[in-house]
Amino acid sequence: ETAIPESHPRHESLLARHRIEDGVEKGITSRQGLIAQGRGEAYDYLLGERTIESADAAARAAAAQFLLADHPVISVNGNVAALCPDAVVDLAQATDADIEVNLFNRTEERMAAIAEHLREHGASEVLGLAADAQIPGLDHARATVDADGIHAADVVLVPLEDGDRAAALDAMGKTEIVIDLNPLSRSPQVADVPIVDNLVRALPLIAEYARELRDDSREELETVVEEFDREAALDAAERTIRSSTTD
Ligand code: ATP
Ligand code: MG
């Protein structure tokens, strides 16, 4: 691995690029994932590479949703697995959520490589390989999920989800939490809780809030959910990007 001095002003961003490159080399991340990363970086640059206030509120609402859920599932793709496997495993522990590998360009090799990678990072169980259920309204390859995973989930966290699939999951009546740096993308637009932030920052933040809220009553958690305004959060993110100033 190339050494990047921590003093480098783009240290975090360069590190992320290396992780994605590594992911491609290990067969975890698709080459399309490189493009997604570049797109994300551009938005992150405009956000000031920080968690804006509205994204912080969204992460808190997401944590409350996780704690209220009967069956929360964290969906993991090749970019997520390459960038922050430890944060995925930690969030699953903090919220009692299942982890499911779910790929836009599904190949059995990549499914297995990602599951193995997550287990190496401490995941006890990784779903997605059973592939015994379908999300209605999508073609077969894109629709495939686990019956006891995403298909049965009441709350799903889908970082970097494709717009069509985000809409199809929403149509199934699931509470959907999306992490995406582009507030104009369809996935955050259909999410119950859109978190416009880098998943590298957002995943640990949700886990932190989950631990903070863990002993709250259902009523208190429901208040956190109700106080979050998804439209306002999307607007605030878009305004921040368009003005590229501090919020
Ligand atoms: P659209 O939603 O605009 O129709 P798309 O979702 O098909 O297009 P992609 O380029 O595949 O387009 O989407 C990748 C998405 O993932 C982008 O919206 C990008 O901002 C987001 N993204 C990439 N890396 C990260 C990251 N580390 N954290 C959060 N979001 C990210
Ligand atoms: Mg999108």
C-alpha cells in the first residue's frame, strides 16, 4: 500500500481512492465502482468534506429508526465493503442489524469475495448468498435478495443504492435509509431518511447515535424520527452544494 502522509490536505480522499483500487484488485469492487467513487468525491468536495448539520440530524433519525425496527438490514455493495468494512460490522453490532451483500452487477464471485471480506472484518453472519427472494418490479438480476434478509426487513439501510432499486424497496413499504452524497440522486429522493454525507463519515456517526439513544423509550425514539424533516434535509444539502459555503 502506498504511504500517504497524514499531513497531505487530501489525505482522507486519497486513502479512499486506494481502498477502492484495492477493492477492484481483490474482486470486491466493480470497475463501475470507480466511477461511483469519483462522482461521490465531487459532491463531497462541494460539501466541504464534512458532515453538514442536516446530515447529522439524518444520521440521528436513522439511528432511531434502527432501534425501533424489528428486523433492520444493512445492505452492502462493493464500494461499501472496500471503503469501510469495520464501520459496517460495528454498526450492525450497535443496532442488532443483519448484514446483506446486495450488488447492482451481481456475480457469484464478487458476492462470495465481499462476504468473506466482511467476515475477515468481524462479521459473524453475512446474508445475500441464499438469493431466494425477489424485490417486485425489477428484472431478475437486480431483484434478487435473501428471503430472511432484505425481503423480510422493515428497515433497510442502503448506502449508494441505485435509484430504481431504492424506489422498488420503497414501494414494498420498507423504511428506507439512504446514504448518498448527491441530494439530487433518485435514491435519497425516495428515502424516508436521506443522509447526504460520505458513508465513511455517516456509518460511524449512525453507530455513535445508536449507542447514545439505546436506552431511550420507544416514545422518545419516535419523537427523534418525527422531528426529522426529510425535505428540509435534502434542501439544506442542495443549498450547501450550490453555494459551497459553510451552512
Ligand atoms: P442517479 O442517481 O443520478 O440517477 P446513479 O445513482 O446511477 O445515478 P452512480 O454514479 O452509479 O449514479 O451513483 C453513485 C452514487 O453514489 C452517486 O450519487 C455518488 O454521489 C454516491 N457516492 C459515491 N461514493 C460515495 C460515498 N463514499 N459516500 C456517499 N455517497 C457516495
Ligand atoms: Mg443514484
